[in-house]
Amino acid sequence: MTNHVTPAGRPHPPTGVDPTVAHPARFWNYMLGGKYWYPADRQAAEAVIAQLPEVSEIALAGREFLWRTVRWAAREAGVRQFLDLGAGLPAEPNVHQIAQRHQPDARVVYVDNDLMVSMYQQAYLDSTPEGRTACFIADMRDTADVLRLAGETLDFTQPIALIFSDSLGLIEDHAEVYRLVREFVAAVPTGSHLIIGHSAPTSDAVVASEQQYNEQPGVIPFTLRNREQIGHFFDGLEMVDPGLVLMPDWRPDSDTLPARSGIGYGAVARIP
């Protein structure tokens, strides 16, 4: 991965960004072959790669799951509003690009707590004339604040797709993370959808790689959850076929990476 460069060639990080501590958004950007990272992110990523050499392929499998679920929600379910919570750094195609391809008037809001995410997402906030896109910095655990800010772009009387693309693992406490999801689900109307992809302890190598990442100085720990634990996020909702499966197995395309590349489960559910 020697073809990467530091973010936009900046000799100094923007105010509020600590380049000496790995951040999940920049970590995964490195894994996906992006350029928005600093040496600390590369160090954390390479330590994980040493434990799990296929982790970059795994990262792509998770991103492909996001692409397919957003496409399904826009094209098949007719969803025109998307709230991407813990969005991470841009990786084309982005959610708004997929959604507006099928629903030109789609509105998409990105939320992340990393200043760099907001800074670089701004460069990708192109929108169709009919649609709208926005990005703001917030901690998704502050649900009231997030809902207030998202309400400046989204209409909460109309269906919304809530997206948690491997971001719930950043909340270690099970009670807190289930509460968070329930609060967002309660805030959107009938006909909305919940999209979740979440890493799981599918092998000893995956568990070892999680431990290796969490041992990096100053990082936000990441928590793996098993299939049953991930399934609880969807309690009381109407699961969309094929239900909760390894992410590469959710309605794969002909070129989707195989299930062996998956270290987590994903599903889409309709909110009744």
C-alpha cells in the first residue's frame, strides 16, 4: 500500500485533528485504498493486516454491502431519504450518488464525529438539482442533537433509511448501543428502513485483529458482536429477505466478493 499519500498532501493536519492517534474513519479509508489518512492510521492498519492479511478485501466486502442495500432501498423500496450515521470518509460511489441515481430527488445526510470526514465529504456533496446532501460533525450517541441537525435537510414525516455501516462497533456498551438504535428507529415514521452492517468474531484471526487494533495507543476501541447480538438491533422490525446474513450474502451481484471475505453480518429491515 505504498501508493497512499497523506490527506490532500497536507504538511499539517487541520485544527482539531490529532494525526498521532489512529481514527476509525481514516483506518478504514486506508484499508479501502484511499488517501485520507496519517502515519498513525497506517501503523494501526498494518498491524491488523499482519494478523489478518485479507482485511482490505473484507473492508471492500462491507462497502459493497452498503452499496447494494442503498441501491435496493432507493430502487426497490422507493426510499428518498437517507441518514448515514458514522459515515466515514468518502469512498465512491457514495450513498447520495447511489440514491440519487435511482431517486433523483433523494436527500442524504452524513453524520460523523471526525472533523476530517466533514472536511472531505464537503468535496463530494454534489447533488442532483432535485435532491439535497449535507454533512455535519456530531456524535451519533447524541441522538437529540443529531435528529435536530438532520431535520434541517430531512423530512421526518416521510420514510427515512437509517444507515449504520459498521459504526455500531465503536460503542462498547451493549445497553447503550441498543438504546441508541431504538431511539433513531422511534424517531422515523412507518415505512422507514434500518440498514446495519456489523463486524463479528467469525474466526480466531478476526478476534486477534480486533485485539491488535484496540491495543494501538489512543484508538477508539472496536467491539465485535456475534450474530445473535446483531440480530437484536432488528427486534420488532420486518426483516427484508434474505434476513441477517454474512454481508457478502445479502443479495449479491455477479461480481460480489464471496462470503469467505465477510467478517460480519448485515441486514435491512422495514420499520412498521
